[in-house]
Amino acid sequence: MAEKDVLSQEEIDALLESVDDPAEEEESEDAVSDPSLLKKSGKKAKNTAETGEVEQDIKDEPVAEGGVHTVNFTGQERIVKGQLPVLDKIYDRAVRLFTADIYHLTAKDFEIKQAPLQVIKHREFMGNLPNPSLMSIYKFKPLRGKGIILFDSIFVYDLVDYYFGGSTQFLAQKDKTDFTATEIRVMDVVTKKLINNLVHAWKSIIQLDVIKFADETNPQLVNITEPDEMLVVARFSLDFGKESGSFYFILPYSMLEPIKQQLELGASRPDDEIDPNWIKSLKEELMDVELVISSIMAETVTSLGNVMSWQAGDFVPLEMKEIVTLDIEETPSFTATLGSARDKRALKIIKNISY
């Protein structure tokens, strides 16, 4: 290398002083090119046309990169669309039967009110439940997973009080930490009746085989699905006079997904309402169905040997019947007499054959 091409130390120092920090220079250019980022991050910029200088007031708040958000694929919320009107009707039918059972147990006529179905995260619902709450965990085969029938402490205390002839003149012991053995035994009888009513109400959709899995009183110890999974919760309240108790049907949303279409459709018309136009159209179509009508007018019995000896021109004697059977699609339907009409063989119907 020629000596004239070598920079002196003074020239090298001058060049180093004139060069700014590349990282700061790059940050400044990005900030000016996207004013929206300056606004979000709290940066103030002033661009002077004459000098090209940029004044900045930089805070510690991080700058978003192009509005991109971090996605956690392990914690996505389930998108629940639509309602389940048929499930509402199932619960309504089961609870109406349950009301009659409570009357037989307590000799008191209570009114049970149903709240709208609620879809909520498992973690949020269980975290808001009081302790104790009487929870019975069941498997509802062939549906996959577990469900819960839950009674709050007010419902348990007041219903057991009525069961033994009380009048719930005292408020429920809300500060109690657990249920007594007597309360659990009585509620076991009550829960079995409710389960029978629930199975009966589900028959129109699916035949359930309900198997008890466990009992629990502490909501924090119950985990029927993942914390972020959704639960379909049906709440019912019963007014005992001074206070109201509640019970719940709790099912994971994933348990109902295989039959979701059945729970969404078919509930727009009550069970006892029939569409007259549909019946009229069905009758009209049925009236046009073609049927084969036949009747045996004469018959005889002979042996196989005689049949094998028959030749063309042989006569086979037959005895004519006075009364014959008229078959419709090979099903005996009427008795008739043999005659003629308009130069054709005809049958006159005497009576129908009832089964």
C-alpha cells in the first residue's frame, strides 16, 4: 500500500468524532418514518426542514412493532356461538318433575325459577363459588367427560329443615365450613330423584346412563376440565321464604359439542303443537299411494304325484267359496261374497277384518 493512502492519526480521530452511534441513528429514522409509533410509545418528534434535526423525548415504554401481538397457542379462548334452546327445555322439564318430588318430600309447594344458560370459564365459575357447596360429580354416558350437580349451602340447609318438619325460621348457617352427615344423606335422596328426572327429560335427545363419580364440598378441589375451558351452567333458584337457595347443572361445553346441532334445532315449536298444514299434505300424499288388492276365489288340495301326472287338457275340480277374503298388499283386510258387476267378476264387501 502506498504511503499516501495511509490516513494520519488526526484524520482518523476527526472521522470517529463525526460519526454518530449507528443504533441511535437507526432508531431515530424508524421513529420518524412511523409517527403512530411515536404516539403510542410517548415519543415527541419535531422535524425541522432547514436542519433535518429531530428532537425526541423517549420514555421507557416499549414500542410495538407494526401492531403485531404475541399469540399464545396454548391459552386460546373457545369461541362459543349460538344458543342451546333444546337444552333449556330439557332442564325445564326435569325441574318441573323435581318440583313435584320436593312437594312429596317436604309437603310444601315451592316455585323454582330458571335463570338463562351461562357459558363461563371453568376457572372463573369455580373461583366464585362459596365454600361449602354440595357438588355431586357424574359421568353422563355416552357423552364424554364429567358433569356436576351443585347445591349451595342455603338450599341444603333449608330443604333439610323442611324435610324434618321445620319451617326455616332461622337463616341458613352461612359461616359453616362443611355439611353434616344427616344433610348429606337427605341430599343424596334428593339428588337421586333429580337425576331420574334429568334422565327422563333427556330421552327425546339421547339415552343417558348416569354414573356417580364422587362428592365434594370444596369448589377449589373440583376440576372436571381445563381451567380455561368453557362450562355450560344452568342455575335454578328456590324461594324458601326468608331466603333463596340455588342449585346448578354444570356441563363442560366440549361434552355437548357432539350433540350441539340437536340442542340448537327442534325447539322452535312446543311438543304438543302440531302443524295442520303438514298433516294435510301428508294425507294428500297418502291418498295417492297405489295398493295391490287380491282375493282367492277357489282353491283345492292335491298331492305332488297328481300334479306330476297332469297333462294339457286335464280338468282340475275346484269348489267355489261363498265367502272369500280380500287381501290388501297380502294382508287380509275384508271378507266378501263373489259375484259379477258390469260383466266382470266382482266382490261385495261384507265386513272388515279387525285385529
